[in-house]
Amino acid sequence: MANLKSKITLNVELDENRVPEKINWTAEDGGITNADAKAMMLSVWDSAAQESLRIDLWTKDMPVDEMKVFFHQTLVAMSSTFNRATQDEKMTATMKDFCDYFAEKLEINKK
């Protein structure tokens, strides 16, 4: 059986101060080709060092109100992923409660 591979490509255009001006990404298996993005968060787990490694980038024209929504949606997705990965319903509920609190305090309209 052949090893299957899937490739995700991120491209970041920087200004002279190395501040992101443009982010786009491709995931051909998902039907995404050179799609624009204003922000990204990437976490990978280094098992040997027992730590997560992260890349958090956003373009200089990312509006703050959109950043707040991006964070909220990311937190909601993380709570769902946590549940799928651990089946810890009690902590998942606590995380979702925090997501609701976060949205309320930032006055983010739920959609």
C-alpha cells in the first residue's frame, strides 16, 4: 500500500520590517487554491520536547473587530477538537462556557 500524503502550503508576503502584508494558502485536497487570509494560527506538538510550537500571524490590515471574532471562533473550534480528542465532556462544557463569556464580554454577535 502506498503512503498517502497531503500538502498544505502557506505563503506570507512581508513588508520591509518583516510585518505580514498578505497571507494566502493552498490545500489541494480541500479544494483550496491560493486563498487569501488575514490571520492564521498554527500549533504543532513536539513530542520529544513535550511542548507545542506555534506560529501566529496576522496582516497589518486585519481589523481588530475581525481579530476578536477570529479568536472567538478559534476558541470554539478548540473546545470541539478537545472534546473529540479526549471525550472529556465536563471540561468541554467548561471551555464552551468560557467561549460564551468571551463573546459576551467582547460583545461579539453570534451567528
